[in-house]
Amino acid sequence: MTAPLQLVPGGLDPEPLHPTRALRPGPARTLHAIARISHGPVPLDFDRLAAEHPAIQSGLALAGDADLELRLACTGPEELRAVTAALHRAGAARVRIDLVLRALTPAPVTLRPVP
């Protein structure tokens, strides 16, 4: 039996990539997106990209159609375009951006005694 999904207020998981990222003052990051990247002949330097772009919250190295998946939290469409352009300049052969409409997590399971 699977638990129903529930909406998590505030969008994506608030846990930042680096603990210090949560302490940085700055503009609200209300535009959440997932970037799926296929790199070119040379893999992208994730640590450098994350250090240069505060919108990059976390990433996963993948085996499949994409080589890398990044969770982005942007201040608006301009920053999303800037991060996408930076990924291309860094050597990404293909970048696919999906906007996050809402984040879902499993609802807590309630155990009931059997009669």
C-alpha cells in the first residue's frame, strides 16, 4: 500500500546544497526548475558551476539520456536564462529545463489497530 502524496509548502526541499547557502542574504528564489544536461566531450565542473551560480541548489550525476540533473531555485526568468547560458558556455551539449509546479512528498502513514 502506498501513501498518498501531499503538497510541500514553499516548493522544493529547503535543504540547500551547502549549509552556508541558507545563510546568504539575498532575493527570494521563487522560480524552481530542474535542468537535465548532456555534457559534451568534457564533463562539466559541477563544483565550479554551483559556486558561481547561487541558483544551483543540488545536482545528481546520471546514467541515461542525461548526464547531470540540477535543482535550480532562481529569482526569476532572467536568472534562469543566465544559468542556462552559463551551462552552454561551460560545455553542455544539451540543456533541458523543466519548471517545477509544486513539490510532492508522501503523506505520513497512520497505523490503526486491527479489530
